[in-house]
Amino acid sequence: MSAATASHELVSELIIGDQVLAAGSADPLPHYYAATGEVNGQAAMAGTDQVEAAIAAAKAALPVWEALGPVERRERLRRLADVIERWGDRFESISSAETGIPRQGFIWRLRLSCEWIRTYAGYADKVHGDITASSDDGTIEYVRREPYGVVGIIITWNSPLLSLCMKIPAALAAGNTVVVKPSELTPFTPTLFGKACLEAGIPAGVVNIVSGGAEAGEYITTHRDVEKISFTGGLRTAAAMMRSGAALIKPFCFELGGKSAYMVFPDADLDLAATLVSKEMSNAGQSCKFGSRLFVHDAVYTAFRDRLLPKIAAVRVGDPEDEHTTMGPLITSAAQQRVLSFIENARDSGYGTLALGGGKPSVEARFADGYFVEPTIFEDVEPGSPLGQDEIFGPVFGMIRFTDEATMIEQVNATPFGLANYVHTRDLRTAHRVCAQVKSGTVYVNDANRRNPGAPFGGFRRSGIGSEGGREGLLEFLRTKTVGIA
């Protein structure tokens, strides 16, 4: 057993109704520990027969979940948060071994995951409709908000527990049942999550977990009994899903990628801005909200650079199990090679000047084959270059000078993405003006990555469709019915 799994065994199983299956009909996949490149487990893989069984179980569980009523659904969700909190050390150990995220970076993810569940537990008994004004002939109309039924939840790998908690509790609070297809790269956290649901008293079949590959995802997307899909992942997959679901006019909620920007104005708190940028390294840049573009006003460019470079250089890369590690590896060898190739291309093409990093870091011998990339900074980046436009999904920043606000905002908005942006200024008028003009679903002022479950989170343009969080996140899993009474 590797050091990554010493505290808790990695278990990948399929949870379908009241059955817990050690394997599916598809061939299992080896799971590689990203810090060493060694196999540390096996991912059970569902075939279409297991996916079909999961959809049937979810459909059969709908009347059971409905019969509990909103108050009891609320209580079961509250219990789920309590169970996950109680099992926190297990989730922490598994998440670190599964993704390579440093353990210290998991603490806030666990806390936030539980907060998402509790937020939607609070919404479970507040699914309200509307009554229209009576017409002259005395008839009235009212609006019911009803669950879709069976919802397909398809998630990516970069924050498995939080991704589960950002979707499933809202769907359940609205009265739906779910079939969850996690990434085959992170099958262990979803297994434990499914068991936590059963431990909390959520009836069998309400939450079904079927790890699988593209075939499993396609089957969920095109199945007539799956009424809606909520997906977090890449743009290409989302586009393929829309094509697959088009014949059924299937509704989707997509949380996709981004190319977020920091905008540092002359009056900004430069130490704060530099600190927040350096904290982006906790998941090695593997975040849809990663602020990889740093637009810095020319008046403070050098001062900001002089604060930022030492903070990035001080990022401790290495053993995810070490409490002092602040950045772990990328998720796979292919991801590592892709990011290193991107860096090499950017350097050779002159898209910017390499100021820091750019290769593999020096790590302990036992991590020599891990999927690590140095925290990397390019200066004087061309805004229209791939370095300034493309989502890298790795620990690579590009610094861009600006003098004219209007031109800078135009460059910020020039990418096809629109998920998040970050404004650093002490002037409230500047903050409001810029927030109104940048095209993204969220904008943070003098802060970063605050995921308040009570506020909607979603993207514009190619960053997604719909929202997670707040009442908007609940409404994603409800549809309206108008009832007229004469």
C-alpha cells in the first residue's frame, strides 16, 4: 500500500439502488497516484447495462423520495452534511491520493462542501410557486414548480467532493433523483459519497453512482428517462453532449472552462493581490476559475512583479501528504506533458518572456516520476496569443501591462470564455464600473475564489449555461407548470 493510501483504503464501487457492486461490465482501469506515477488502485467501470440499471433505480425511487415530503428531505440532507463532516479525515485522505491535491488545500473544500449541502437542505422546504392576479371572470392561475425526475450528473476530476456537493444536494432538494457519472480519474470520493448518502438515510436509488467512460456518459445523455443533465467539464464534451441530446430537446446545465483575469489598478493593495494570485496554486492551476491572466497597470507593474515573483517562488511543490506542501502534481502524465509543451511553445514563439519556472520542479527522489510542473510566470504577454487566450489548466500565469482602462477591458473580454474575473482597486467607482463591463458570470473585488453557496455561480459564453448556487441553482432542477382554475 502506498503512502498515499496508508490511512484509508481506496475503494471504487458502483452504487445502484440498494446494490454496491465491486465491478461493472466494462474493464476496470488502473488509477495512478499523480505524485509518483505508481498504480494505487483500480477504478470500477460501469457498462451500459449498469447505467441502465442505475437509471431504472433512480426512476423507481422518485415516488419514495417524493413521499418523504419537503421537511423530511431537508432533514436527510442535513444528516448527509453531518456524515460527510464526520468522515472528513477519510475524504481528505482519499482526495489527496486520488487527485494529488495537498491535504492542506482540502480543508476548505471539505468545509465548503458541507456548507453547500446545508444551504440546499434549507431550500428543500421552500420550493414555492406563484399565484397570478384573478381575471375579470373570476378565474385564477397558479404556478407549480416541480422536479424534472431523473437527472444525470456528470462531473470532472479536479475537485471531486466539492463538485458532487455543488450539484447533487440542489437536485435532491428540488425533489429529483440522480444518476451520477464521476470521472474515471477520481472514482473513490464518489463511492464514499454514495455510501454517506445511504448512511444519512437517503433512500436507495435516490443517488446512484456509476463511474465510467465516454460510453457511460453518452448513454445517460441520450436516455429518454433522464430528463436533464448537469455537467461540469470541458467545452468539447459539452458540445458533443448537446448534439447527442438534441433529438430529445434535452435541457442542460453546463459549468465549463475559463480564462479568468486579474485586473490590478494603480491604487490596488499590491501585497493582497500578489498573495491571492499565489494562493491560486493550491490545485496546480487545475481550476476553471484560475486567474491565469494578470493585467497590471504600467504604473505599478514593476512593484507588483517584485511582490509576486518571490511569493510564487516560495510555493512549496511536492508530497501532497506533507502538511507544508502548497502545490501538488497535475492529474495525469498526459496533462503534465501538455502543459510543459504549452510552456515550451509560448517561450519559443515569443508570446511572452519567461520570468519564473517553466519546467519540472526539483522534488524528492520518490516523486521523480510524479506529474509535477513548476509554478510558471511569463511577462509582457501578447494578449491575443495562445498564452493570453487559451485555457491552460496548469500553473502558468501571463502578466500583461495596461495603461488605458477601456483597451484593457476589451482585451479581458476578447477570449471566448466568461466564467470569473478579479478586480483589485481601492476605488469603489472603479470597481462598479469595471464589474459592469467585464463579460463573466462572477467578478470578485479585492478577493478571489469565494464560493458562497447562497450566491449563483456560472459562466457566460463558452464558460457554460445556467447556474449553481443560491435560488438560481435550485431552479435549475425545477420546471414550471401553470394551473388554471375557472
